[in-house]
Amino acid sequence: MERFDHIAVFVAAGSSEEAKKIADALLAERKAACVNILDKVNSLFWWHEKLDAAQEALLIIKTRAVMLNDIIKTVKKIHSYEVPEIIALPIIGGSRDYLEWIRNELK
């Protein structure tokens, strides 16, 4: 299998409007080739020693690993949370054409 350096970055936002702002910024700066926004995701989590819950919008950002630090900076500038979820997972395979498209769309 061919080695790719592609990642999927997950970011939970407080609203679909906030998620759209983050997606627009990442796409405009060509830090992401594609961003999916899943609205009304029910999140359950620990926060300040208490169980909490929120309805959030989840961004799935398709990009390359070399973009991760820039993505983190951009998200933190826009995001309303004190500690936003920003996690990256490796894409270990997939459609060669799609992965090449991601590579070609980024700066």
C-alpha cells in the first residue's frame, strides 16, 4: 500500500454557525481540502470534575499532517471554547484519486 500523510481532524464546535466560520477560514486559507459538518451531535463529557452534556456541531477536516499546527492555531482563534476538541487521526488508506485530490487542493 502506498504511504500517504493525510489526516482527518475532528473539531467539536458549540454551534453550526461557529462550525461554519471555522470551516470557511480553513478552506479560504487552503489548510483543508474538505470539511464535513455534522450538526446536532450529542456530546457527553467530564468538565471541571462534573459530567456535562452539550449539543454540538462536529467538523471532520480532511487535510495533510503538515497542516495540523496551522489548523490548531486557526481553530483556537475562532473557537469559543476554553479547551476546544481538536484531534487528528491518520488516514491509513482510501481512494488514491481522492487522497491525491486532497494533496492538490492544499497550499
